[in-house]
Amino acid sequence: MGLATARAFAESGAAVALTDINAEALEAAAKDLTDAGHRVLALTCDVSDEEQVAAAADRTVETFGRLDVAFNNAGIQIPPCDAADDPVEVFDRVNAINLRGVWACMKHELRHMRAQGSGAIVNCSSLGGLVGIPGRAAYHASKHGVIGLTKSAALEYAPRGIRINAICPGTIDTPMISDMIVKGELDRAQAEADQPINRLGRAEEMAQAVLWLASPGASFVIGVALPVDGGYVAR
């Protein structure tokens, strides 16, 4: 979803900064966009490390002169687990990336946007930020937290010219979901049936939602948690 969104912004004329903990994947993504003629900055970053996040934000502004839009998308999934058996290490890890990582990214993006008096931030929550599912308590806690961060920060920064929103993807055809299917943690047929549109979502569809939320077309949209889920939470 992150790469699809970066590509959508680049094709719309934006210079893009890519961040990823996986240096190999980052290099491949940057080359793909650079070869297509886009302006790209590639930054290796572990979002659970606030110092790395701050450095990435600073480097982006040093390189391009400003920061207009940010999509905070890094996240991990964890195997289903009975809530009574969840190891604290797993809870801490999923929240370090999915929740504290979004908090750190938003914090350091806002430092720059506050100074320039403008900007748009889109955080990636999940349908798991809107509903509960048995066996997913720790993961859903992290994604519910993203929505709380989004709403509170949106109210704080709306008067300062900065819009903050979130998307809540359903089950999207990504490498993470493919890995869950292979491991038996998710049944593809059931996942498709659970979404009234009767298919998995596509990364490009998430990218278009982010592009809209960051655009002037969404200039009056503040603090929303937008389901992009094929109808899952509409039931």
C-alpha cells in the first residue's frame, strides 16, 4: 500500500520520500520510481525508533524544502491468539510499530508542518480500528489507538491549517495478507466473503483514498477514520 501510494503521488507530480526498514525493498522501490522519471528520496527507517523517524523527517525537508503530505503506513500483523495467552513481547512489538510508530511519524511531521502553517497527514489504521475480531485483541488495540491519535491531533491542528485523517483498509491483497494465507492464519475465501464486494481490496485502491484525503478536494475533511473495506463495516 505504501509503494502504491508513493507511485500515485509521484504520478501526480509530487516529489516523494520513501521510508522502509527493509533496505533491499526500499532500494528496489526507489529505482522503480526514479527510472520512471520521478523525484525520489529513499530513507531506511525503523518507525519504532523515534530518533530514526525524526532524522527521516528532517532529511526530507532538507532535500525538498518542505513537507506537504505524509502517509504513515508502516505496520505489522501478528498471529491470532487467545487474549489470555498474548505474550507481552508480542503486544509491545505490534504497538511499537503500529501505534507508537504512527505517533512518532506524526509528531515529527507536525514539527515541520506547524512551522510552515500547512500540510495534510493520513494515518493508516484498519477495519481492525473500527471493529473487534476474536483472537486479534493486541493488533486491534494498536489500530484503535491510531484512530484516537488521529482524531485528537486533527482537532488540535485544524485551526493551524493542517488536516489529519485516517484510512481503515479492509483485507487488501498485499504481501502481508498473502503471508497470513500461506501460514493458515487467514482463509482467503472467507476473507473475500466477509467483504460485501466479494473480493480482496487492491493496494491501488488504498492509494487513491489517501490521494483524495491529501488533496484540496478533501479540504473540509478533518479527523475522519475512512473505511476503505469493500463494505465490511457497513453491515
